[in-house]
Amino acid sequence: MIVKMKKATMLCLPSDKETALEKLRDLGVMHVEFENRIESDDITKIEQVVGKIDRASALLSTREVKDHSKKKGDMTGAEICDEAIEIVETDAALKKELDAFVR
């Protein structure tokens, strides 16, 4: 008896794609097909947020960590990233301005 196959979408990190597909093939319970990536506004927005997070993480990884007693628990992750980027950029601009005065 032939049964109509259902489609399933699998989301994973690009680095895990090959491993995930190999494991699915080994199970033998589904036929694996590649499909072109679908572009949408949601995906674009998520990519922009991930880019901000990567940028904030890179900027903050070079900074000295200080213990702050004030927590900003009401902020979203995106707002924290924006603020972190703004702080680091302001710091860099102020250091540049200070160097101009010192010279």
C-alpha cells in the first residue's frame, strides 16, 4: 500500500546541517530533499537581530567586565544589544576626541 507522504520542515544551524541530514537518512523513515531557502520579512528581521547580537558580543568580549548592581530586567535582548553597541561606540568616540585634545 502506498501512503501519501507528509512534508516536514527541519530548522538547524548551517554547521549542523550535514550531521542532521545524515542521521535522518540513517533512520530511513523519511525521504530527505533540499529546498531553496524561503526569503521573508521575518527571516530578514531575525538575521538583523542576530547580526546585532554578534556585533555586541564581539564588542563586549574585548571589554573589562564590571559588576553592576543595577539590573535592567525590563529590557529585551535587542534593546540590551542596541545599548551595548551605543555604549561601546560612544566610548570609542570619546577616546578619539580625548586623543585629539592630548595631541
